[in-house]
Amino acid sequence: MPKTTFQNLSPEKRERITAAAIAEFSSVPYGKATLDRIVDAAGVSKGSMYQYFAGKADLYRWLLTEHLPARKMAAIGALAPAPGANVWAVLEQAFLAGVRFAAAEPSLTRLGLRFRRDHEIEPELAAIRRGHRAASDAWLQALLNEGKERGELRGDLDVSMASGFLAHALGEGMLDQLARRVGLDLDGFFERPDATASLADEDILDLVRGVTRLFREGAGAR
């Protein structure tokens, strides 16, 4: 995680280092990324970089566990429905916010998409992936439990199983559908996540509602 020396840098210098790191980690597999290219792009010395982070893995971990989630949650929060909205409205708006984030922050989105690929072949990234999954599961399970308490979902719903299906359906399962909507395959979407900017909000909501409708009919209160 960042050392105090990094936090004490000017905002401009922190952003320069962060942008250089995002560019490097999003353009090549983690195993081929180097601190040398990052420091060259950021215009700092390698010795200085070690005063800010313990090394490449430390810098990468910070980007994936703090910087990216914070930026994405801020975007989701900005489009959050009014308090008390039902489960489906919350899920639909969260998905819409995620797509809009992809269009507004293509470099960060490519970083996240590449991580999905890299974590399967880089053992040291597995712990980060487990942390992401745990956080996603916790958020979804809390949302579904609230829905059960309000009578929006069946009382006998297996929340753990439902959250697992939803996480896949609204995560990896939707990437292919989004890519198709903008005329790309998955590799093309990886390179151009900002292509989703061409989609209207209603087009995106129509896509996600196709998924939530399936769950609503199976899990909704009768």
C-alpha cells in the first residue's frame, strides 16, 4: 500500500504516477509489466518509486484494491436510486453506473478487465481476486437480505446461491452482451470499453432488465 511519502506528494505528481501505472498494467499482462516503464512515463526515479511503494506488486495491489474500487463506487453512488428503492432498481442503476464508468474511465476499465484475465495465471493475484469476490458477495447478499425483509423476495430464497448467480450474470456474463450491442467481440470491447458511450441509458437498462426479469420471476415474492 502507498507509503506516507506518496500521500504527501502534490496531487499533480500523484496523478502522474497513478496514470503511468494504470497505463502500464492495463496494456500488458501483469507478469510483463515493469516499474522501469512506469517511472519513465511518470518522470520519476526508480529510487523515488521505492519510497512510495514497496515494489510492483504493492503498486498494483493498491490500484486494484483501493484506487479502482473507490473511483467506481463514487460513480455508482452518483447514480444511486433514492433510498428505499427496491432490489431490482438498485441492481439496474448499479449496472448502468458501471457501464457509464467504463465509458468515462476506459484506462481503469481496461485495468480491471485485464486483471480478470491475469488473475487466473498469476498466483500472487489470487488473493486480490478473492478480496474482490468477497466484497461483491457481501454487497449483493446484504441487498438481497434487505429485499427479503421488505417482502420483495421469497422468504425461502437461498441468498448465498442467488448472489453468486447474480454476480456472474451481471458481471462477466454481461460483457459479451455489451460488446455485441456496440458491434464488438470481447477482445474488441477490451480495447474499447468507451464504445459503450454510444448506448442510451434506456438501451443499457433494457439489457440489464432482461437479466433481472429472469431473477425477479424466480425469486420475487408471489
